[in-house]
Amino acid sequence: MICVGTTTLDQVLEIEEMPKQAIKIPALRHAKRGGGPAATAAVACAVLDQPAELWSRMGADSESEFLRERLLHHGVGLSGTLFRSGADTVTAVVIVDRKGERFIVGYGHGSLPCSPEHLPLDQVAKAGAVLADISWYEGAVALLDAARAAKVPSVLDAEGIEHDKLFDLARRSSLPVFSEDGFALISRRAAPDAASCQALAESLGTTIGVTLGAEGSIWWTDGGLAHVPALPVTVQDTTGAGDVFHGALAAALAERQPLLQAARFASAAASLKCELGNGWDGMPDRRAVEQAMERLG
């Protein structure tokens, strides 16, 4: 697996409930953790026994030293990650309430270099699959184009950026998987139903997926709409669940699992992540995911 995109240092504050106005409240707990869509997906792959390389950008600072140690601890390779002196590692404040919902404020993308020239693109042909998030447009384009040329499956974590860039990345990937917000953006506010999914899939010329949180996910494939449920769990923290979903999906596709089986694998992994919480240290392992798939039926 090769994952391209963002790595962040998350300062996580747990609170009782989300405030409805601007007030000062105490946090129940604080933790410093690794985050970012591509980095979290890479950790998920590694814990699920799919070797993963993270191609990302960070500053050469204390934040990146912490992240490097945690990524290597979880078995993620960093052959394509740039540590740039003078740049800021992306940081985020993550507010999580007792229901597991979260609010995130990030900083630092603007100081990182845009060029993907450091990426070892000759390695793409050896990958079982690749994944890109939308935060580093130039890196995603380079990876997705290399994957297409090498006939390697590519998953796009298709969240909301500007419409034209999102559409461009989606058409470059073999499997764009949209969040609800991402689907609303690219479809000009259409609801993700059979008609709108078919129209988008036909305009992109590929299969598409849409994640729906606790409602699972839907897939336009083989001329019809298929639904894959989420696993009912007691939610501790939803932070990173979507990233785990995309990472597990790509890992399953790298193993040549059929699409809907791969989606069930990803759904089980993401659901368990919501139940476990605890950032990268709360990743479900292969055995737990396979047992959870049996519960999905």
C-alpha cells in the first residue's frame, strides 16, 4: 500500500458536550496523538497486515519527530515522506464530546511545499493498491496518474475541496469514495440516491462509493446501487473513522477482494475504530475485523 496526503499532530481535548455558544469550559482529558487522513489510513493498513508506505510532507521540527516515531512504531514506512526545514508540520486541535462527535481546527498546510518531486513514483507499479486524500492536490495527481499508468487500483478519499479539483482527482482514481459533504459538493447539492450516484459514476466513468456514517456506505457498481451497513457499536470517538475506512478498503482491494466484500471489511474496521477510540493506538487488528464481519452477515 502507498498512501499520499496529510500527516497531522492532533491535540485532542475531550469534553462533556459540544457548547452551543462561545464559553469557557474544562476538558475532561487531553492527549497528543498522530492524525491526518493519509497517515491514519497507512497506520490502519499496517495494523491490518498490509505493508504500507506513507508519502507525505512535514516540517523538520519537534512535532514531526513525534509523528515519525509513532508511524515507525506502527510499522509504516516513510520512504516518500519529506521533512522540510522551515516548514510547519500540520497541527490540529480536536474537540471530542461524550457522544464521540468531534470538531477539528487545523493549521500548517500553507508552509509545506506543493511539488511532488520527492515522491519515488517508480515504486507505484509494485504496490497492490494506492490511496490519496485531497489535501495535497499535486501529490494526489502524481500518485493517481502513476497508478493508472501501472494499472494499480487507486482509492480517493473524496472529501470537500473546491468542485473542479475534487472532480479532477475523482476522475483520475479508479475508485473515488465520497463523504456526504464531498458528494454534495461534486453533485451540486444532490442527495446520494440511485439517480444521482448513477449520474456521477457515468460522468466520471468509474464505480463510486459514498460513506454515510452510522448508516454505512453505498456503492454504484455493475449498474446498480448496493448498500453496506455499518456495525452497531457504542461510539467512543469518531475521529479518524473515515480514514480507517478508506485505508481498510484500499488494503482489501490490494488483496484483490471483490468490491463489496472489501467495503464490508472497511465498514467493520471503521465501526470498531469508533468503539475503540484512542487514535492510532486504538486501531482494530485483522482478527477483530474479520470477527466483526461475521456480525455484519
